[in-house]
Amino acid sequence: MKIATYNVNGINGRLPVLLKWLKEAGPDIVCLQELKAPQERFPLKEINAAGYQAIWNGQKSWNGVAILAKDLEITEVQRALPGNPEDLQSRYIEAIIDQMVICCLYLPNGNPYPGPKFDYKLDWIKRFKNRANELITMELPAVLIGDFNIIPEPRDVYKPERWENDALFRKEVRKAYKELLNKGWLDSIRTLYPDDTIYTFWDYLYKAYDRNAGIRLDHILLSPYLHSGLRSGGVDSHVRGWAKSSDHAPVWIQLEK
């Protein structure tokens, strides 16, 4: 089974890129972030025509998440991260697919640091960790997948010394990510490529993609039940080079259950 995540940076504006990649890569399960589309403007007809069914939580502006599946039933669990009923930002959707819990997330950016946006990020992470810990306690086959907006380590960013006080790289968020791993979640891409330079995002400015001046922000974490099934994975970095592409590239793994 091939499971992927892709921050599309506007699903309608970049729909041709998404459809081209779906046809080329053929993932079984796909988690999308940053739809930038209200609920009624999700391109379901085109997604269905590509061979996928979908559930989504749309929102105008920057947010919105979706889960796509090919020839697999999607059973929605929840479309909001528990812990704050007043949080209206569409950043989380959870479903059961093929007896796995798929948790698709678009974690807040948090910039500028310090400030209320960073405080919101820390609160969101706290709630997310609570849900992740529940899944570990229940010993479920689960996947935490999406744009975490967290750079885990200095090797995951070009020139890390420039990022010390950025909300993506602050010690508080890196500590939270490490705590997830300490609880038993497996960083699948880093496990497969322990010594490689791996990026999943390249800014549109300063020819960052051409210079490979990137960041690793998009992660696929596996619960202990799934560790032994990890077979392969990678970043489809060439997609970032396509015309009118997102500033993120798709990230994927092959899992044998």
C-alpha cells in the first residue's frame, strides 16, 4: 500500500498538477493540506474521475485538509482536533481506511515568534500530542501524516543557523516532535534515509528549488503496530519543479500490512 501526503497550496489553482501526480504516482491513500477552498468548492468530480473518493474539511484562505483513497472505503472519525471547540481552523481530519487510523494534519505555522500565532501553535501541538498518545495507548495501527510545520533537526533545513527564532525551528516545537518519537511514533522517511539530506519544501523566492535550499516539513509517522511493515518511501521532489506547482513536494511510503 502506498500512502502519501501533499500540501497542494491551493487545490483548485493547482488541480492539473495534483491530477498529473496522482496519475504518475498512483498512491492508494493521499492526505492533502492547504486546500484554500471552502467546503462547496472542493473539486470532487475531478478527484472521482481520477479514481479516488474523498472526505474533506474545506475553509477559505489558508487552511483545509482532505483524505483521498483509491478502491478503499473511507470511514470518517472526526474533522476537528479535540480539546478546543472554539478552534474553527480546518487543520485536521481523521478516518479509518483498511483498518488503519489515518490522521491528516496541517499544523499551524506559528510565525511570527513570539506572539499569539506561536502560542496557538503550541496549544495545537499539545492537543495533537494528546490524541497521538491515545492512539498509542489503544495500540492501534495509525498514521500521523501531513504538513507538520516542524523542522525536526538542523540537518532538515538549509543553513539552520538562520532559523533559530523561526516558529518552524524553535526548540519548543522540535522538543514536541521528539517527544512523539519517544512515545513510539516512527519518522518513516528519516528511518529509511538516516544520513541523507531530505527536503519537502522549497520557497518560491531566491530560486530556492534550483539551489536545493529547502526544509523538511512534511512527515509520515507510524505507530508501533506498523513499524515492521515499512518497506520504502521518498519525496517526489521533481514535482516541485513542474509549472505552477506547490512549494511543497509529495512525500510517500510503501507499507506492507
